Amino acid sequence: MSDTTKQLLFVIIMAALLLLVIPIFESRTGKSFTELFFGIRKKKPTSRDVSAAAKKEPHINNGSKGELTAFVAQLIRFANKYKLRLVAPGTVEYQGKTARLTSILVAPGGMIGIYCLGFGGEINPGDKETDPWKQHMNGQDTTFENPVTVCQEQYKLVVSAMEAAGIQGSLKIVTVFTNPRATLHAYPASVYTQKRFMEELKANTALRSGSLDIEKTALALAELANVKKREQEAAKKRAEYKKSSKRR
């Protein structure tokens, strides 16, 4: 057998061995042929790539105090128009716990506790009912506390406080995203955008008919929420701020 033939046979044998060995290496190391032999890896997204992707999306901010104030003003106008009552803030206290409600709307047909969130961007529920919710904004993905779970906790707290105080009437707790640039996907019935919530309030004629004493109930809830005390504290802070501003 000539040297040329021997060399050719050697090359064929080595090629066959490589075809058998490479898949074994890839399965054991989790790396491709190019990564193993040439040091070439799949390009990972750099911070520049991420920022470039974010630039393709319109820049969005999470909500501000101004948006929350504007929403509460809408609720006040609605309550005044239909002769309802709004308890704000709805921070009902019971056994050392405080409700995280922005306000409680008191109507003849019952009460609605409103839990506000200012997240913007694409909002999606978690994979499971109790999982945190997801936010996609400015090219980034984050999670936040499950609002449905929070509302269930608020319901138990407020109902317990009402029962202890002898307050009668049905209660519903809802979540409202006050950021106008929040887009909700596959949301449950108790979760609203600001616009949709106001539309439903206006359409809900049953809420405005009923036998609940709204004056008595609103006063009792305001006492549980320490509204007067909070108003006094806020007035005191405003007065102190004015004094310090004049000194400057």
C-alpha cells in the first residue's frame, strides 16, 4: 500500500471518528462544535444591544403623584354629581394593620375600596394565580406584587374592621392602574385601567340605588381610616413648609 493511500485512509478514519465523537462532546458539555474547537460562542446581548432595543420602544415612566391626585379628583367629582361619598385616604386600621387603599367610594348600593397602582407599559398577570405580575417597559422586564392577592388581603382587613365597628353593607375591592400609558393584558374582572373604571362607575346604575345610609357609613369609615387626624397632620406640614419658605 502506497504512502498516499495510507494517508487517505487515515484521513477517512479520523473523519469518521470525529463524526461519532463530536455529538458525544456536545451532549456532555452543552457546547456546539464551533465553541469546542474554535472558541466561538453565541453572541450575548450587550448593554448597548439592550439600550438599542429599548430605544425602539416609546419611553414610558411609572405613574406620578400628579396622576394619582387627578384620579382622586375624578372620583370626587363623580361622587358629588351622584350625591355619593368618598373616604380618602381609605387607610382603615384594624388590629395594628392598615389598609393600602387610596379611597373608598360609599354609595347606596354598597362600598368600593380602590387600590391604585402607577405602573406603566405592558402589564400581564403571572403564570399562576398567586404569582407576581409582570411589567414590560422601556425594553426591560420586571415583576411586582400580585394586585389580586393584595386586594383579597385588603378585603379581609376592612371587613373585619367594619364588623368590629358595626358597619353594615357590601364591600368590593378593586385595583386601578392610574397610569394612562399602562396596557393591561388578560386581566381579571377586579382589575381596571383608570378610563375603564370610570366608565364602569358611570354605567353602574345599581350602585346608585339601594338602602345603605351613605352619610353614616362614610363617617364611620373615615373614623376607622383616621381621616381627620391625617388631614390635620397634612395641614400642619403645609404650614411648616410655608414658614420655612418665607424664611428663605
